[in-house]
Amino acid sequence: MLRAGIVGLPNVGKSTLFNALVANAKAQAANFPFCTIEPNVGVVAVPDERLSVLAKISQSEQIVPTRIEFVDIAGLVKGASQGEGLGNQFLANIREVDAIVQVVRCFEDDDIIHVSGSVDPARDIETINLELALSDLAQAERRLDRARKQARGNKDGKVEVDALEKLIAILNEGQPARLASLNDDEQESVKGLGLLTAKPIIYGANVSEDDLAEGNEWVEQVKQIAAQENAQVVTISAQVESELIELPEEDRDDFLSSLGVSEGGLQSLIRATYTLLGLRTYLTTGPKETRAWTITAGMTAPQAAGVIHSDFERGFIRSETVAYEDLVTHGSMSAAKEKGLVRSEGKDYIVQEGDIMLFRFNV
């Protein structure tokens, strides 16, 4: 399951956003630092309108969406890499996620204390990223000493040494590890380190309700920083997300439209995360269930089958595949077959977004 860690300084709206995203989460959202002492975990369904359409066509008994896990990690502060504010514990929690959502305060509110005394997204981002980079630098330097000893007469060890030296150089410049120019072998050699700044990052610019549609000057600052880091930005409002969960589902779209936006923060964050990680969704449908499956872009049909069960990949024969739009247009699998739109795909087929697949395999 995909895991995204929500991080940021204290009082930027992390836990409020987490509560809203997960709806039934129990994270405490309070106006003081370190109100989240243990990482709170919530699993949410990934919204996908295609599922209900397919379920109706197939008369499925149930719908099973794919899911994403959000981890609300306590507020980091300056000095976290040296253990300030329980920093070491929180940094260890970040190492376990696939992507980082860094919530950045882009709103003014005299009733909510800012840990640094004023709203300044660029400073806040620098504080968080510096602590992550310092933690990575210490870890990479410790590993380099051992790697050099192991590399004597060892080709694979030399690859790791080269990778670590490149990473240390860029981390010393205060830049994230993900900007280091590593080849595939070098990337693989340091993968086990779980470097914090190597993880894909999405900046969640947390704004007031009034600024959700158009943003503000602080959001523009965040976008400029993200562009330099090859990161993504999602403009969100923890305030709006909190209000959304209080509304009946049928009223939420009208509420969002009144604010000048077409989707809530959950959909925006998930879409950005999928894009950032290069993820795709394929679908299976039948009388028993209609289900969404998450894969990495570029996966072949056997690899996609393996996401369901390893036996499917080992015994793969072929997949009957039809594009979502084609099936919906013609109303049934049999009608799509009559039009020649259901294809028999082999082991080399690269699965496309929205493919509907039925796997044939040997047990």
C-alpha cells in the first residue's frame, strides 16, 4: 500500500488536515507544538468514479477501491536532526514512507501561534529541508566509512562509494539527495539507506478558505521553491477540508464550486502523489467485485497480474484487455468483443492507465 507522510513545522495545520483527510482519524489538533507524539496512521480509499460505472455494468456485488495510507508525523523543529523536539524519533518515522507531503503555512491567523513568530514559507521550508538533509548527511557519511573498507577489490562496493560521494557532495550544499545525478546501479546501491531527501516531495500550501481558488503571494513562493527541486505543489485548505467532512456528500461539490474549485484536498493530494511516483491504475470487474489496482508506470501485464497474486505472475498466459472508455461506450464486455476492442495481450504488453484486464494463467 502506498504510504505518504505528512510533515511540517508545528502549528501549520498538519493534524487538522490529517483529521479531515481521514475523516475518522483520532489525531489531536491543538494549538501547541508536539501535540502529535506518536505518528497517526489513517487509510483512505482513493476516489475513482470509474468503479461505480463498471460495477453497474457488471452488476458487481461490491466495489473495492485502491487505498493510500497517510501518516501524520509530529511537528519538526530546528535541531531535529540532533534530536530536538523528539526529532530523531520523528525522522525515523519519515524513513518508512514512499512520499512526503510537507505542509507549509500560507495563511495569517493571530489566534494560531507560529513557532517562528511570523508566516514565511521560504524560511519554514528551508528549516525542514535542512534538518532532513543534515540527518541524511550524517547517515551517508557513516555509511561511506564502511563502504570504502568493503569496496577494496569489490566492483559493487565501488559503485556504492561513488554514489555516497555524490550524495554527500550535494547534501553538503544543502540540496536534497533526489537531485544527485546517480545512475541506476548507484541508485540501487544506496536504496537501503532510506534517505529522507531522496523521497519524492509534495508541498501542501495550506491557505485560508478565501485563498483556496487563487492562492496568494506565499503560495507563489512555495511554487518557485518546488520548481527548483522538481517537486510538486498542491494548494489546500485544512479549514475547508474540516468543513467538508461536516457536510452531506451530496452538498460537497456545491460547496467547493462556491469557493471556485472543482475538487477537495484529498483528490488533489492523491493525484499529485500518483503523478510524482509515476503510478497507474488498472481495473478488474465482474459479478463478484469491481476493483482498482495500483501499479508503477511501465509494468508489463505479468507484473500487473502479480499485484493481485504472485501465482498470477508466475503462471501468466495472457490478459484479455479493453480500455475503460471502450467498455463503457459499448455497455458490456461481449459488445466490446464484437467490435474487436477486447485484445489478447501477452507478456510484453505495457499496461495503460484505465485498462480493464482479465488474466489467464496456469496454476
